Amino acid sequence: MSHERMLKSEAQLEAEIAALLRKAELIDAQEDARYGKGKRGDELPKELQRRQDRLDALRKARAELEAEAAADHARRREQQARAAEEQATEAAAAAADDSDKINTEGEVSAQALAKEAQQAERRAKAARGRAELARRLAIEKAQAAGLSNPDPLSSVDPLAMPSRNLPTTSAGDPKAKAQRNFTDPGSHILKGGDGWIQSYNCQAAVDGDHQIIVAVGVSNQAADQHHLLPMVERIVANTGQLPEKLIADAGYCSTSNIEASEQRGLDAYLSTSRQAHGKRPRPSRGPAPRDLDARGRMDRKIRSKAGQAIYALRKIIAEPVFGQIKGARGLDRFLLRGLEKVNGEWSLMAITHNIGKLHRAALAAT
């Protein structure tokens, strides 16, 4: 291209660019007047935008629900694996103890025990494999959901309160009726005095002398029995000792809780059945049978004259505290959402309850 042509082409292009810019400015002004400043007119309608937001929230909640279900499934598989490994250890110990017998009858017994130990070992290995597979799947789903702690077995804290158990399939997927709340995912549908409500399960351990709350906890697990041992650990953490006696209603009674209390030397009084208001169970008489299981031993203990007198104290120790907080002070619902914030609210309620009790005790002592 010659120099003369270069000059002409340059001037022509500059004129065309200026014309395009003027045209663009005019179109922008017309679109701003028609659609609003900064909009082009091809945006999604508000109705479609809202549905897209809803779809995003729905997908996020589904991923979190699937991750929670997988974590619950992994924890159950881990418990099953540990139980199978304990059984295998016990079977191996029994086989080792019997292997020293040299007579014919003892030899047959030792062989049978050794075979049982091998079978128990195979069951334990299979259970451990299922637990590891469930754990890996739970981690994958937690990472897909963007959760901060993807490993459901990363920490085993005896002070931790239980979490709700979602209904899951054998593969760890949530069943069709598993639910998750959009506005407060940490809560759960629980049975209350007025029917089913979206709520939390609040626990409190109360001393028998002054109705002072010595331990609290909050969870979204409906069944009370899973809270007994964590609450005992919190009592010990706060007071430095086991309670002299522990009284709890039938909701906390289970064979595992009774056996754990006996192993720790805890003098527990757990009602083995729901008692009608104002009625006491028929007292137990005579010596206890030797072949009673844990629940049978607790039933005899709670139905003895001494046991009934001790269990009756629950009506003047623990129950009034909840009435004082909910009825007298009107603290019958939480203002915040989320397990951590609700736990803070419940702790604050307990602290102010204790301050009131200590204040009245100090006044009575003067």
C-alpha cells in the first residue's frame, strides 16, 4: 500500500469508528430508556430468575442431604465393624484359652472354638471393608456438597452430642422420606407437646440440692437415650466427678446405657418403662434371680422401695427447671438458627437460670 493510500485509509477507518461509536451510544441510550440503565433487554424474566435461584438452592440442599445421609451410614458401618472386631477378639481369646486342653473332649472343643474364631475374623474383615467403603463414599459426597469437614470419622469426641440418624438405603443414599429444612438445616422434625415441630432436642443435667444446671447440650437427635452418656461426660468435665446418683426417665433407658453405667460404677436409676402419672410400679420383693440381664437388673432396682423413693426425686429436681425456664420465664423458643447458635442460646438460658438460683441461695443464707 502506498503512502497516499495509507493516509486515505486511515482517515476513512477513523470516520467509520467514530460513526460506530456514535451509533452505539445512541443504541445504549435507547435501551437504557426502554429496559433500564445497564440492561440489554435479553435478561431472564424475574419469574425465571426466581425459579433458577430456587433450583440452585434445591440442588445445594439435595447434595447436603445426601452427604449427611452418607455420613450417618458411614458412622453406623464403623460401629458395626468395631463390634465385629470385638467379637473376633473375644472368640480368638476363647480359642487360645481352650487350646491347652489335651484330652479328646477338650481337643474337639478347641477345634470348634478355633473354627468360630476364624469365622469371626472373616466377618470382622468384611465389616471393616464395608465401613471403609462407606467412609470413602461419605467423603466424596461431602466434598461434592462443599462441606468444610468431609470425613465423618475425623474426630470422636465423647462430649459431642449425637446427630440425627437419617433413613438410608443399604448403599448409604437417603430414603425417599428423608428430609432437610431449607431455612434451618441443623434442625429436625421432633415430637413436641403440641405435635410435630421443627426444633432441637435440649438436654440439661440438674443437681439435687439447689436445681443448679451442671451440664447442657443441644442436638437434632429425637431419641433421648443417645444423649445419656455424652451428658455424663459433660457432667464430669464440668464438675470433675461422677454424680452420686443419676436419675433419668424411660426415654434414656437402653441396655447399652445400663451396662455402660455399671461399668463406670455409676449409681443410675433409669426407668425401664413409662409410668402413669401419680402411679408407682409394683415394688419388687425377694432375692433377685441370678440370670437377669442389664434391663432386668435395672427394673428390679427401680422397683425396690429405695429405688422408687430415689426415682421420685426427679419430679422435684429436673422437671421444675424446664418449667421455670419455659413457663415462668417464657423462654419456649429459639431466636437464632443453626446448631451452634442454638447451643449458645440454650447455654445462656442455663447460665441465667443458675444466676437466679445462686442469688436466691445467697439471700436465704444471710
